[in-house]
Amino acid sequence: MVLTVNAYLTWFERKAVAHIQSRWGPHRVGPHGLLQPLADGLKFLFKEDPTPAGVDKFVYYLAPLLALALALTSIALIPFGPDPIRLFGRDIYLGITPPDLNIGILALFAVTALGVYGVALAGWSSNSKYPLLGGLRSSAQMISYELTLTMSVVGVLLMAGSFNLKKSSRRRRIIRSGDFLAGTSGRRFWDSFVFSLRRWRKQTACRSICLKRSRN
């Protein structure tokens, strides 16, 4: 489903850009070009093999497969919708994993962090120093982005008080009402903020005292 939606989002983008530039865009394959994503997929499968000579073929093909599989696996951890759909006497959840996964955000970060190996293996399997250097550079860039992304989620976790993605999404109602400081998670966030502020003031005072003593 995700691949199909992405394919037709690409078709919509091409049609929108074509109309902006006074062009037709995809219109030859199917009505209004709706079968163009399928034609592009078939063309990609039957294209000439671009594998360079001297590469480790197993790792060379494993690297993009690993990157794609991990990217799609991370979608399985996101709960789409709060309640299940009742169909033929059975509850059908809109997510793949159980909705009450207590380590949802940690599992999401763990799965996405493994995508670095796909880039590193792609550079290493080429048996050339320049792709290897490019793969290492991209790996370092991805790791540095993951650190900042993880730190940006800390505030949300403090207010939610849980690693469960479903519980975190439910906390938005409290935040929207403006009364999140009165709840348990709000008290945790406020206590953490006050503790950090007091610690910073204490460290600043200690540094100023040490500087005065060193000058004297």
C-alpha cells in the first residue's frame, strides 16, 4: 500500500509540475497517464544491468535491499488510528504491530538507525576508494542527524511520560486544552525543567566564584 501511494504521489507531482510549466505531463499510458507508475516499474526491471566490474555482487545487491526494507519496516511501528475497525466480528488494527507496544519510539529509532549499514555497505561493496569515502561520509552524516533527531524527541517524551506511540498521541488532547502542566506528565516536565534551571544556576555561581578566587 505504501509503495502504491508513493508511486501515485510521484504521478501527481509530475502532473502538477507539467501544468505549471504548460505541459501535458504523463498522458500516454492509460487514461490521464494513470498507468505511468506501472510502466516505469516495468521499464526499471528490464533495464540494462548497471553493475560495475569488480564489485562484491552479494553485498552490492544487499545494500539497497537492506535500506529499503528497514525504511518500510519503520512504518509498521506507527499506529494509524486510535481504535480498531470491527469487521466480520474481528478487531482489525490500522497498524501492523500491536497498538500497546511499550517501546514503540525506541524500536522506531533502532530500526531507522540500522539504515546506516545500507549506505556503508553500498560504498564498501563497490571495491573502489571513492565510493567507499562517499559511503563513510554519508554514514557519518546520517549518524549526526540521528543524534539531533533523538534529542528533539526528549521534550515530547517528558510530556507524554511513556515510550508508547499511542499514549503519546493521546497526550495531544491535554496539550491542546492548555492544562498539560496540571497533569502527571506536566508535573514531570515542569520538575525536570526547574531542576535543570537550578542546576545551571548553581554551576554558573560556582564558576564565577572560582574565577574570582583565581584572579585574587
